[in-house]
Amino acid sequence: MHTIAATEFQHTTEHNVLEYNSNEFRPPIRIVASRQRRRTVAARLRSGVLELLVPSSMPHTERQQWAETMRRRIERRIQRSRPTDERLAERARTLNVRHFGGRLRWTSIGFADMVHTWGSCTFTTGAIRIARRAAGLPDWVRDYLLVHELAHLVQSDHGPAFHELENRYPLAERAKGYLMAVDVGASME
């Protein structure tokens, strides 16, 4: 575990290098002791550093225990919130039921590396791709991208019939504006 205490860096190795799990969340930890803090412990991520706010009266060993506890909590929160292809597919199923009566079918759905577009749908094969960079967008914007691509399963072009399907999503116009603000050059295929 890497611990930053005040301004001094302490590096301790608790695991053999061969046992290191590269998927494990191991940020540097900065312990901030405060006389104003009496009993509570708080943690936050700041620029990739886990800051642990503790009472100044807390013993060093207890601070280390809290650091590990909070690191695990934040790791779980990050894992739960990380968009995955499975979560994207689950969200597409939900939106399909809500906005298309559950009648749409696709062959695959997932994130893909896309530079100039936010998403794509291959009408003939039913393959839907959402730009990997969209993973960091708010959920309601990602939902719009999914509805947009789901609408392409019915209508391959961007004509009036397509826009009628796309506008079933109540935040469609707002999401379009959000995307334009994020990336003026982004286009939907």
C-alpha cells in the first residue's frame, strides 16, 4: 500500500509482486488528520489520490485500517459505476421495452473505439456500437444514444419516421444539445 502522510511518502509492500492483481484499485493514500474532526472518518478521491480525513487523536494503526476499508469501498463503487457491454445491453433491453414495446431485436451491442461518431447501428445485421468515449457521459445522454441506435433497427435513415422513433425518448433534444456542446464534430450514423 502506498501511503502519503502529510508531506512525507511512505512505501510499504505487503504483497509479493507475483500476487499483485493489476485490476485492483491501489491509489496513493493521503491521511489528513484534523483536530476539528472528533469521531468521523471520511474519504474522497482527489486527482487520483485517496484522501482519508480522520481525527488527529486516532492511532496510526486505526488510520491504516480505515485507509484499507475506504479504499475497498471506493473500489466497489467504481466497479459498480463502470460502464460495461453487459450493462449497456441491459440498459438497451430496458429502453427497448419502455420506448419500443420490447419488439426490437439486435445481434450485438457494446462499446467500440469511435473517433468521429457517438454510435452506429448496422441495419442489416443488427449490430449496435456506442463510442467508448460515451462511457463517461451522464446516464441520460447514454440512454439517448442507445435509443437513437435502437431506432435505426426500424429505420435506417434519418428521415421523419426515424425522428418520430428517436423522439420517444423524452430527453432527446436536451441530449443532442449536450452532445453538441461536448463534441461539435460528433455525428450520429
